[in-house]
Amino acid sequence: MPFPRAPHRLPGCSAVSQGERLTVSERMIVAPGTGVFRPGDLAVALEGALVEIGSEVGVLEGPGTRLAVRSPFRGVMVGMLALPGERLREGQPVAWLRVA
């Protein structure tokens, strides 16, 4: 027995479906490259601290390189995910922010 066709319009609904709306208020700051993570300014790394766009949360150090890990978002620090001295690859999470 075939499945019945779904109606194109449900009673009481508009003709245009709006779909679900999902707003995610958390963001991850990720490593921009490969290296050993060193935390930056302690005031930014503390839970509850306000983090501005471009704030340096740490650096990645490699042989002859030093790459800043900066926040592309403005928000409140939920926590640091990378540990001091941890070797990170590009794209790995460093910190967790809650944006408004």
C-alpha cells in the first residue's frame, strides 16, 4: 500500500513555510595554525571575562614562528579548552565564548 501524499497546505498554516529557527549563542576560537599553545593575557582567559574582537587569547609557538590566536568574536569567556604547552593543529578548539 503506497504512502498517502502529504498535503501541500495544512489547515491553519500559511502557504509559505518558515521552518525552524535556531540561534546558537556559543562560539569556538580555533587555532589558526600548528604549534605549542601558550596562553595570552590572563584577564581575557578567565571565565566570565569580556573578550573583544581581535583579543589575543594566546600564541602558537613553533620552530622560529610565533602565531597569535585572536578571537574573531565578541563575547564572554566560558572557558579555555587548550592547555598550556599543548600541541595544536590548525582548526583545533582553543577557547569557548558565549556571544549575545
